[in-house]
Amino acid sequence: MQIVSLLLAYQQGNRLQVLFFTGNLKSTCNSGALNGLSWTNDNSVINSVTFKASATNNINTITVNYSAMQPKKPIAKVNSIKELKTLASGTKATLTLTDGNEGSMARVLYVFGTGSTQEAYVRDTTGAVCFYGINPNVPFVSNQHIAGQITGEYVVENGVPCFKAIPNVTNTSLLVIAAPVTEQAVQPKEIKAKNYLDNTADWVCLKDQTLVDDALTTQDGIVINNRFGSNEKYTAPYKGAIIDLAGIAVPNYCCPIKPPYTAISSLNPAEIGMISSNFKFQAP
């Protein structure tokens, strides 16, 4: 019997990664890339591949490199920044910001950096978060209104809540971004020091802060760090000064925050299987 094609399949729930052949292989494949005696996956989620002979093939052994497929997690749907921040770090989510006085339409507080490491600090009526690496066609600028919908990954990095762009997924086409018309400029949120960590990523103001050392630490343990390099409205304080302090709140233990933020997903080591046999297949 003349065999003209070879189907290699592994158990459902596993993903073929690499195949190594010994012998003589002259074939084409229906997916992935064949280079000499090795075949590699092209990032497809597949557990089988078919080889079609272009000449006579004499295969001695095939080594199979595979990994267990991780089940796809559904994308969460949230309707406010407060709801977003209830998710576990590393969760993909679609965030909807609604228009109107009773909705969750957001304002841009501050923008730092550009491109894939840009930080845009955003507040709605329920809380604040850092939009990280999200670059709409209308660039983010302080004071803008934001409404609409966007998908990203919610990640807490060093205590800072971030909504990160996902390559090939995050799309800003459903965001509505507009400059204020008659509305007042966005203002820092006045808080007490005891509530500081409840307001990370927000633009906050703390009144009557006394600087107790040269490291610019207040009596409540909050450290001033001009990480954004602001000169326009920033006056360098000094030990003993009593000030009203305004800035983006981040946990003291991670000052300064150093981009880029990264999330490392744990990867299961690939498993190795060996098929040992001698067989022949050839072109028709």
C-alpha cells in the first residue's frame, strides 16, 4: 500500500511544540514550519499536524515536544474602575466607562512617558488606575474626559493598580476622548494620611504636612519623590517645612516606580515524548 501523507496527533488538551525526525524527510506540512528534519509550531494552538510526501520518505524516529494547553479564561466585564480593582491581578477585562453625571465617565489626571511605557493616570467617580501602554489615536492629555469601552489586563505592580495594553487585543476605537468645554479642571482629591493606601494611582492632596527629615518624609511617613521631574508647579521642600502636598499616590516601598511594568506568567515546562518506529511514506 502506498502511503502519501502522515498525520501526527497528540492527546486533546496538549499543544504540539516541536518535532524532531531522524531518517529521510521530504514533505510539506499543513501548519507550522518545516526546516530540514525539524518542525516547529507557529504559535498555533494545535495538537496535530499532517505531512504530505513530495518524494520518498524513510523515517526512523520522531521526537515529540509538547505542552499542556492552558484553558482560556473568559474576559471579565466591569463598569467602573472600582469594579476593575476587585479583579485578581493578571485578569483580562473589558472596562466600560459611561457618560453622564451619574455614570462612571473618567478624567485624565496626569500623563507621563510615551509609547509602550506611557502612564496615564485616570479617575472615574469610583476610583483611579494607571492606564499603562495604552495609546489612543487622540493622545491622552490631562483634564480630558473618557467614556466608552476598552479591553486590557488588570495588574497590580508594586502596589500600583494598572490597566495594561494587551498586544493585538487592546483597541481604543471604542473610547470617546474629549477635552472639557465648560467643566472645571480636574482637581486633586483631598485625603487624610490614614487613607493614603486606599487611593493609590489617584491624584491626592494632603494638608499641613510637616517634613521631618532630609529624605522629605512627612510626620505620617509619606515620602515626597519628584519622579515625574515636574518643574512648572513643583517647589523643592526642605526639612521642617509645613506644606500642602499634592501628587500621584504610590506605596512608599516602591518609590520611585520604575517602568516598564511587567507581568511574568508561570510556564509549565514542556514535556518530551518519543515515537520510535521505522516506516516509509512517499509521493503519489
